[in-house]
Amino acid sequence: QGQLKIAPAAMAARCRLAARFHHIHGANIRLDASHTEATRVESFANGLCFSQEPLAPGQIFLVEIEEKELGWCGHLRVGLTAHDPQSLEVVPEYSLPDLVNMGDTWVFAITRNHNRVVVEGEEVRARGRPWEPFLLIERVRIPRDTLVGRSRPGRYSHILDDLFKMNVLPATARRSRIGVLYAPQPDGTADMHIVINGEDMGPSARGLPAARPLYAVIDVFASTKSVRVIPVDYGFPSLQTLCRLVIQKHIVHRLAIDGLDLPPLLKSFCQHE
């Protein structure tokens, strides 16, 4: 109970495929060779990106903000669309309002006071404890460690990492991790959820057509310049992740990892991932 009713092997394969950007994207976007990093190379618009594949029910498409650009107003925009990117004659300049106005698209600007649709009589659930190992969204169960942003190694990493875990930094801060998924409902529709640094912001759109393929939409807009896709493994944390958690409990900050007698690859994983 609490887990997706999808075979683990099938879900893992689907996640690996979808954890890339589609080759169809906005005119100002440049993708790296792996199609996991998207950078807007000029202006503030034409930064639309899509997931390479439609998402599976409960599958999160997670990105980390890599670079910011001063001088523009507005931030990252995230959502879902039922439009196959391949079918678009021209990629719209903006997700809001252009792509949304085409219909069957649900996109929101990422802000701290995030949009949430509440059904009459529904209680807003209390926020989960940040140290809980899994994020639960209805029947979806996702390891929280991957969902939370981490600072670059430095003297204050231990302070900044705790701020990411508590989700008190600005939602669009550099290194924040933002994801989108949909959760199927008994009536055949789906609710869209946006997750910021391991915290579920609640349903931001309801009544999505769960029977249709739904692609993630990432609009690298204005002050957000570059984002990177973060693969998410469902089920139990990997041995690498468990080792990292144990190591981090016994050090003051990540600079101390350099002095430990550990394999170089494990050191790098503990410091940077």
C-alpha cells in the first residue's frame, strides 16, 4: 500500500527514458549531448522544454536549477501538457499564456505561495517532517533524498543543506529541485502535483485526462537560465545513497569528506550529487 501499481523493472526503464529533454524545444534552448541539461542562450523567452517521453502515472519529472540570470523578472514555469511536442508546428514562445491557450496544458510559475486547488470540505494536510525518508502523494511513494536540493561543497554546506531540507529558501534558488507529476483519481481523471525540494505543494490542477499521454513542461524563463534533469529511482534508496546518508551524519560539512579514507568515486558522490 502507498506504492505505485507498476512493475519495478518497467517503472525503472520508463523513468530512465523520460529523464531527458525532448529534442523539440524553444528556439533559444540549447541541450547538452545527453539531453539532460537545458540552457537558454539568449533573451528571456523561447525557453520551452518537454520531457522526452510521456510520464507514467505517479512518475515525477525533476529538474535542478543550475544557473540564474540577473536582470529579468519572472522565474521557472512547470507543468504538464497533453500535446505531443512532435505534433507542434511551432514551439510557442511562452508556456504562459501561449501553450496554455492551446488547451490541454496546465502550467504554473514557481513561487513560494504556490497555486493550490482545494475541493470544498477538503482539509489542507500538514506538511510532512523533512527527515521522513519518503514523500507520499496519494499512492505515490518517492525517496525524498533525491528530491531535495544540495549546495555546492563549502564551509557552509551543512547550513545550506538543512535549509534546502526544510524548504525555507526561495523556491527558485540556485540548486533547488522542482518536480511535476500526476496522480490518477477514481473518476478516471488525474491531479497534477508540483514538488519543491521534497515538499508536495498539493494539487495545483485537477481533472487532467489521465488516459491521454502527458508530457512534462519546463519553461526556462526569465531569471532561470539553465536546468538539469535529475533521475529519480523509485522503491528503496540505493546502497550509494544509504552510504552517503551515514557518512553525512558523522561529518560537520562536506569539505571534511576529502580527508576520509574512501574510494574517490564515493567521495565525489557524497560531495556533489
